[in-house]
Amino acid sequence: MVQRSVSAVVFLLALLPALYGCSEREPLERTEETRAEATRPEEPVEVDLVISGGTLIDGTGSPPVRDAMVALDDGRVVAAGRAAEVGDYRGAKTFDADGMTVMPGFVNAHAHSRYVSLRETEGWTRAGITTVRDLAGPVQELVARREAGREDPALPELIVSGPMLTVPGGHPFPIYGEEYPALAVSGPEDAAREVNRLLDAGADGVKIVVSGRTDTGWPELSDAEIRAITDAAHARGAWVSAHVDTASGLRRAVENGVDDAAHSPRDRIPEDLISLMVERDVALVPTIDVYRNIAEENGTAAQWTAETRPVMYDNLRRFEAAGGTLALGDDFGNPGVELGMMTDEIEHWLAAGLPPLRVLSAATEGGASVAGIEGRTGTLEPGKEADVLVVDGDPLAEIDALRRVSLVVQNGVRYGEG
């Protein structure tokens, strides 16, 4: 009787792994350590470039990883993480990043490249900005620039929108005149038709003007026109970015389907609107510094500093605290904005109280997201394009480290070697 009971217990114990759908050697849940073990190559792997010894900030918002290694091969990230955990990679070329920080290449989410020659856009790559979203210009010219840049690894990748869509008499015409690259639409059908024409010409997305200046009564796109634009663009997998200058304009843009606001309003964003943006994942590209530059040019810098800047800082703080998607852009092409690393804009974000790691994520993953390319760049993860920025020092401790560029890799090609 006892022997039969013992045999039954042994039999049941043997069945337990099968009952739970796993073998005795496989745990029910795999820890991070076991996942790393599973993906770690058993034999040395030959790759094009190994960057080792630095601190990795991978762009996802995860904490920095010390003593890291990033392996790149055939234009892709093969491995990124703590050197002791990712495995044995042997680079045909190596880079010692000891004392440095390794990050994804930055994305400028709002710029206008037509104000410089194609060759001059190399200044962005040199500074560590490997992707630039161009938000206004003649579509044929911008598409030609984008295609030429893809043939030259020294140039940043351009993501382009073509002319802004507005209405007759609306922004930007009262300021810049009829020669500015903008298209006036009349009615929802005309608006949708222009969207398809721009996308047929090769634009990656569409920029619209929802509100111009806070102190004007300029005409604006109607809700029906905005909705027609976003519906037409989304039907073809394209994004829509909105020029907004007021919270009321931002609300109309969000309610009618835009994907990001290319500026922060200069008046207060209500809490319910921030919640709606977070719910619908509408990103914010604040471009605070360009407004300071415009105020200086207009002789109203003191008023801007005392009245407008606190509002824009508060908008940014509350949006970040609510978990909104942020992207960094400086609106290059406007007065006082220099081509290169966006340190002036970053300094505003830090002064507003944003955590430095969050700012760097906005400059990488956030920028890739609003450009519609988050599936292939913006973070240093296996399978992503090899866009890498290495700086001397720790940008989380001192912003000036971003000016000390030690290495840039653009789509797998080391800058200066292409």
C-alpha cells in the first residue's frame, strides 16, 4: 500500500511539468538575465564596428548603461548593452568610448533646409543630427534633396513635407508674402486633393497651418478642412504636423486628427487638452528658442521673457508630467537659429525643469516617432539602423558635452570615412 502511494506521488510529480506546459529545464518566466543568455552568441561574431567602454543611453528612456558595447554591422545595430552581457563581438574596426556617452543619432523634428545648400546640411551630420524633418519648402526641391542625401552618407536623412497647407490670406502669407512655399486650399475636397498631390510628388507627410499669431484675426483652416487633410494623409500612411500658435488652434488640430503640433502655443494649454493629446498620442515639438529669437528681432525680448516664456515653460512641464510624446526641433531657417546641435532649445527644456534623460529621448526616439520612422531609427536596439552619436563626457550632467562630438555613424557609415 505504501509502495503504491509512493509510486503514485512520483508519477504525479513527473507529470507536473507537462501539466504546466513546460519542461523541467525551462522556467515559467524568463528573467532579463536568461533572455540575455539566450541571445548572447556562443562564438565570437565578426562585425563592421564595435564601440566599447562608454556609457550607453539607448534613446528609449531606460537608465544609462555603464561599460557598454554597441556592435554595428551592415548598416544595422546588432547588439547594444552592457559589454559583459551582450556577448563576444569582434569589430573590423573599433572605437574606444571610455569616458564618453553613446547615443542614437539625434533627430531635428522641425527645420527648413532650403535656407542652406545641400552640402551645407552636412553641418547637421557633423553635429550628430542624422535625421532632419523639413516642414516647409517646394516639394520637388525637397524630394530631390532627400534622394541626393540618401546617396551621400555625409548628409543627414531628410524627411520632407513640401509646402504648408493654409487658406487664402492665412499664415504665412501676411508675414512672408505669396512667394512663401504654402498652398491655399478652399474647402475639404480641395484640401484632400492637395494632400494626395503632395504625397504623389514624394512628400513623407503634410504640414498645415491651424492658427497663425495670437494677436491677429487671420483666416484659418476650418474643422472640415483639417479633418479632410488628416483623413487623406492617414489613408496613405502619412503624418500631419500642425503649425499652431494658440491653445484654441491646438484644440481644433487635435480634435480633427493631427499627429503633432510643430510649436507650443504661446498661451496656456488647458489640462483637458493635454489629456486629450496624451490619449490620442499627439506629440508636441515646442520650438521655444525660435520665439525668443523672434522677440529679440522685434525688440520685445523683455516682454517675451517676463510674460510668454513662463507660459511656454509651464506648458512643456505639464505636458511632460502627463506622459505626452515630446520631440526636439529648433525651427532652423528662422532668425538666430544656427545649423547644428540644438543646444539652445535644449537649454530651455532644462530650464523648464525637464529631466535630462527625457530631453535626450525627445531628441532621438521622440523625433523619430513624429517623422514616422521610429521602426527603423531613434533608438539603439538590435535591428535598427546604425545611426550613432558619441560625445565626450556626460550630457546628463553637462549640456556642453553635446558639443564635444567624438564619433558620428550615419546609417552604418562612420562620418568622415564615407
